[in-house]
Amino acid sequence: AKAEGRGRWAVYDPERSARDIARSALAAELPTALDRGEFVLHYQPIVSLLDGRMLAVEALVRWQHPERGLVGPDRFIGLAEETGLIVRLGEWVLRQSCRDAQRWHADFPEARLVVSVNLAARQADAPAIVDTVADALADSGLPAELLQLELTESAVMGSAGEPLRTLYRLAALGVRLAVDDFGTGYSNLAYLRRLPITCLKLAGPFVEGLRGDQPSAADHRDVRIVDALVRLAHALELWVTAEAVETEAQAERLRSLRCDSAQGRLFGPPGPAETIVARLRGDPS
Ligand code: C2E
Ligand code: CA
Ligand code: CA
């Protein structure tokens, strides 16, 4: 494919650090890792801040490396984007997420549990993504409204002409679209009213300032920023999910700012599919 080879290391640089060498070792192994089935999905609950109910789970990919153990996405998603493998890896994530979510839906239909899947800019840009998503839904039998796609601001912002049409076609399938890490990318808000988005996800750094214990001046600013972002979202009839919520004080503050839902260690770390089943069953966690 023409995407391949782009972003590969082409120039010899004697000062390449050990880290870069480790990085390129991982990069070389990525394609076979996919064929060998070494990727696994963990799911993190997204809960209602009103009643604590689990509304959705975010699918987060990990690499079960034969020697290195469980490798986090920060180590390989960038590489997969550079090499173009993200399209194939992302398709696997999408299909596996839909299959898992349909299983949960079949066993716990009243839960209406949504699965939220990250889409890399490169995936979202390709018009073929619409067929891929439609196919993943049809194959799994998952109702479209139980699938949410998370796009970064830069992926959404790049949207003009064809890619914008792609987002509308995705929305027309009936899936939900969320803007990930909202507030950390471009500050152009025009796209918010132009695009068929249903949810904004507030990035961790904003949530960090909502500690409550000994707020600094910067923390006070974070409170006001979150307040403004939640109001903006609600004015546009969008849901807001706060990420990386670690303390009860943060959750309390988010509740008082009328934030709808949250995810983070406070409500449960990402875990294998069984941890979600246990939660749906109501097992004590
Ligand atoms: P993200 O989409 O912002 O995902 C949330 C990250 O926050 C996850 O890191 C999650 O484990 C972490 N997190 C959860 N609870 C807490 C908390 O209480 N505090 C803090 N500080 N962090 C928390 P993870 O799993 O390492 O994923 C990192 C990034 O990798 C994701 O960031 C996402 O951008 C990317 N990623 C993961 N899976 C996929 C995928 O399937 N496709 C694509 N394109 N990107 C993915
Ligand atoms: Ca995400
Ligand atoms: Ca995020």
C-alpha cells in the first residue's frame, strides 16, 4: 500500500538512542504480532456521575508480547500510525470490541452497555472506514447505538470535504461520535457545531486540577475551564465524560460542575473482558 514506508527510518543517524533502537525493534515486530494474535483488549468502565451506573466501556489495546510482557499502547500506537499498520490493527480492535459488546448485550440486555473505540486520525480519514464499521456491526450483530467512536480533535479538525462527509456517513449508521482529549488540541470551536458529535471527553490534565485539597491558582483555573467546557457541551446538547478521575474529591467537583460521566482509576482501571462481565453481574469488585 502507498501508506507503507512513510515515516520509516530512512536516514542513518549514529546518535540514535537505545530507546529508538528498542522502538524500531518493536516496529519490526508489529505486523507479525497482529497475525499471531498477540494483541488483547482491556476495557475501562465509564460511569454515570449521577448514580454510578456503568454506561459504557472504553476499549484500550495492549500487546501481549512473548518476551516483554504486556506492552501499553503509548509504546506502539504511534509506530503503528507511522507505518500504516494502524488501519489493520484498528480494524481488529473495532471488530473485537463489537463482538465483546454484543456478547455483553446478549447476556445483560437491560444494561445497554456502550463500547467506545478509539479511531486514529489515519483510520478516520479513510472513506473505507464507513464500510469497516458497518461490517463490524453486521458481523457482530451489535446495535449501532451501542458503539461509540472516539476521535481526537486533530482528526476531527482535519475534516473538510471528503473526511467531513465520512463523519456524517458514520453518524448516519447510528453510531455515537465522541471527541477525545477535548481541549488539548486545536482551539477552533467552529467544528463543534458543524459535526455530528454526541459526546466530549475532557482530557486528564484538566481533571487533575480538580483535586480539592489544597487548590493552587492553576487549579482554580482548571475548575473554571472545566466549568466552561461542560456548559459549552451542554449548550450544544453534548454529553461530557471526564477522564483520568482518580479521587473522590475530583468526582465530587465534577458532579458539582454537572459533568455527566467519568472514567478513571477511582471507578475502575482498564481490565480484561471478564472484569466487565463480573461488574455487569454485580459481583463485588
Ligand atoms: P486515551 O484514549 O486518552 O485513553 C485513556 C488512557 O488513560 C488509558 O491509557 C487509560 O489506561 C488511562 N487511564 C485510566 N485511568 C486513569 C487514571 O485514573 N489516571 C490516569 N492518569 N490515566 C488513566 P492507555 O490504555 O495506556 O492508552 C493510552 C492511549 O493509547 C489512549 O489514550 C489512546 O490514545 C491510545 N489507544 C489505546 N488503545 C487504542 C486503540 O485501540 N486505537 C487507537 N487508535 N488508540 C488507542
Ligand atoms: Ca480515548
Ligand atoms: Ca482521552
